[in-house]
Amino acid sequence: MSATLRVDWRASVSLTGRVVKWLTVPMLFPLALALFYGRGLKAILPAIAIAFVVGWGLERLHSDPAAALGAREGFLMVALTWLLISVVGALPYIFEGSLTAYGATSTLRLPVNALFETMSGFTTTGSTVMGDISFETHSRALMMWRQETQWLGGMGIVVLAVAILPELSVGGAQLMDAEAPGPGIQKLTPRIAETARALWGMYIGLTVLEIVGLYGFHQLGMAPEMTLYNAVAHGFTTMPTGGFSPEARSIEAFTAVVQWFIIPFMVAAGTNFALFWHVWNRDFNVVWDDIEFKTYLGAIGVLTAITTGLLFTTPGFDMLTNALEPSLRHATFQIASIVTTTGYASMDFNNWGQHAKYVLLFAMFIGGSAGSTGGGIKIIRWVVILKTLRRELFTAVHPEAVRPVRLGSTVIDEDAIRGIYAFTLLYLVIFAFGTLVVLLVGVPGQELSAFEATSAVAATLGNVGPGVGIVGPMNSFLPFPRASKLLMVFFMWVGRLEIFPVLVLLTHAYWRS
């Protein structure tokens, strides 16, 4: 370590290189598809070679990085990992667009677009800059890589590294806390590596269950478009609450039974995965007593009821007005998709009435549960904030009272409450600043409304995916200028890591004191 720096940056970069080197293993799956379909090999193969060389080279910077791993090194390693895997993961997009004739018209051949797409993938945002989502423009191998980035990012690529790399078992708790969505990760087993393996085990199990179900509907003749490729692709993007689909019309391309089937998987993905662990171990009381889970289901239920009512009664949209089943289905699907930050679309909700779109915009700020794959502010923070506000009102009348904030039988530490307020305030400040900048920069040749700019920033900072208007579910972020796209790449990055692990790197105290 340097005599003046308090951070062993070489250890952080070395561990980051190790993750990048192992990123070549999941890249073998799209490589196999490229060989099978006879298209995409020139994009995937050189990307694998570069990723391995870059990762291997960075790994050489430190002989024993795990031994030097502290809290500061953990912050740097996690932030760098998500940034570097997005840069390396963009290479297949650039190569396919640049080296092959069929990809010459791909919008992803431009590095800024490729970086946007891959950051959106790994952070499970689901916003896209693809000008044309089709197998005519993009190979099936590349499209599967697009889906796979979301699956890798869902449960957390650092959590995966802790699960499979023995050398990270010692400092794994710090890394998982820095990466995990929500105020903190719940340790399920005595060893953190075992907890990481348990989380990934549940994640894989639910993904396989969904793939089998989707393809089963195809075999039964109930989902003609849900081929094995599509079943795997959507299994890869539902459980991480990602939302990328190889179909240009997203889930609208499939039958109603598929849309109903995907809804519970989106809800499960937005649930704290620790609850699945307790269910697996027959400890049902933990689930029953979990106030975050009950609030999460309640929020989805109330917003779904409101949206269903608006769709059912608002004239002007023949498919939904006075039609209960499609109104209920699309309302349930979209509310679940937005609250969990999955970002799928069962129809173009740009065509909904303004009030229904306001409900969706509000839903973007709720977020999934802590310990889930969902993004956003998170349900648990809103619960603590509301309980704290109620306490403040009570103590204003009874200043002598001592009234701790509780979640069930657990008293919430005052430092944790301050942290939740600080995060929420910082989130809203970044959101407001980002909206102003995006609105001022505008979109060339188009008029960008404040509502559209608001939804664009909310969609990227909250890792939601689509917004409304110009960034609606059947549109893309492609029209935005390069500066706005780079700003949104930053939003997706800090949004996935819950802001502090990135912003702390910009402070003098982190590096020097």
C-alpha cells in the first residue's frame, strides 16, 4: 500500500481482474449458440479472448489480494467490478456491429450505445438503445449474451464470486454488503460463502422452474411463440428483474397464459430471497411476520386495484374498457413489472390514460424488497421512514416519551435510520439533478417533456427499464444524445450499487484519512 493512501487499490483491481477473467466462463454459452446457429462467432470469440487477457493481466497486480481486503478495498473492488464487466461485456455488441456484414446497421456498434446496453444488462435495468430488436439484425448468440448479462447481474456477480472463489470467503461479507440491494444482507448460514451459495441456489432453482413452465406451455400448444430459446431467454431476464426480451413487443408477443404465468415469478424476484430460505427450512412464521413482505404485497395489490379500475372505466381503449380480465391482467402485470423493476411490458402502456401512467410513475419509486433482485429505493426503507415519521408526530405531543422504531420485534438502530434517510435524500437529489440535466440537454429533433425526462431518469436510476412517452415500453433510449446516455449509464451504475459504494470513492476522506 502507498505511504499516503489508505486504500490498497492494487488488491481491489487484482480481485476485479479475477472476476473479469472468470466472466469468460458464462460467455461460453453464447459461444456455443454461435457455433450451433452458425452466426455470431466473430463477435463472441474475440471478446472472450480479450476478457481473459485483461482479467489475467489485472490479477497479476497483487500476489495476495484477499489478505489485503478491507472495507475500503471492498467498496473499490465492487464499484470497479460492475464498471469493468460492463466495458468488457460491451465488446460482443461492438464486434458484431463492426466486423460482420449483417450487423452493419446495428446501433450497438457505437461504443457508447454498447456500453449503455451492457450496463443496462448487468444492472438489470432493461432500458435499451437497440434500434431494431430482431434476429435479422442481431445473431441469436448475441441476443442470448444480452439476456445472460441480466441473469449474471441479478443476484450479484460479486455474490457469485464469493460463492465460487474460496479466496474471497474471508472478506466476502464486506463485498456482499457493498453490493447487496437493500440496507444489509441477511446472513443465512455461519459462513458467508455458504450464504452466497444458498442465495444463488434459490435463484437458479426459480430460474429453471420458470424455464420449464414456459416451455411446457409451448409443448401443450398454449404458447406457440414460447420456443425453447425464448423460454431460456425470459427465464434469464425475469428472475433478475431485468426485462430484456428478444421479442420487440416484449411479453405482448405471447399469449395471456404466459403473461399470467410470469407475474408470480416477477413478484418472487422482488421478494427478499432470505424468505425463500426460511420457507425451504419450513420456518413459515418468519415469512408470516415479515412486515416488509406484507407491505410489498399490499403495495402491489393496492396499485393493481387502482390501475385495474382506471383501465376498466376509462373510455377510449377498446381492448380494456369494460373488459375485466384484460384490464386486471395488464394492470397486474405492469404494476408487478414496475414495482419489482423488471421492466417487461404486456402491452404498450403509452396508450393508457394519463392517470394510469401517473400510477406507473409513482410505482417506479417504490422498488423491490431488500435482499431481492429488484432495484429502486426499496420497500423496507419506506416502511422505516413512515414509522419514523409517526414516531416524530407522537414525540411532538409527548416529548418525554422514548419510542424506538421497530420492525416486528426488532428495534431499528438510530444509525441505521439516519442511513436510510441519507440514502433516500441522496437518491431524490440525484434524481432531481439528473432530470434537470436530461431535460436541458434534450433530444435532437424532438420535444422532450418534463414528464418524459422524469420517467427516463427514474427508469435508469431505479433500474426499472422503460419509462413513458419517448422511452415507452415499445420505444428505446436511442434518440438521446451521447452525453445523456453516459449520464444514464452512471445512473444505472450507482442505482444498482445503492449510491454509496460509488460516491464514497469521490471523497477525500475515503482515500486519505
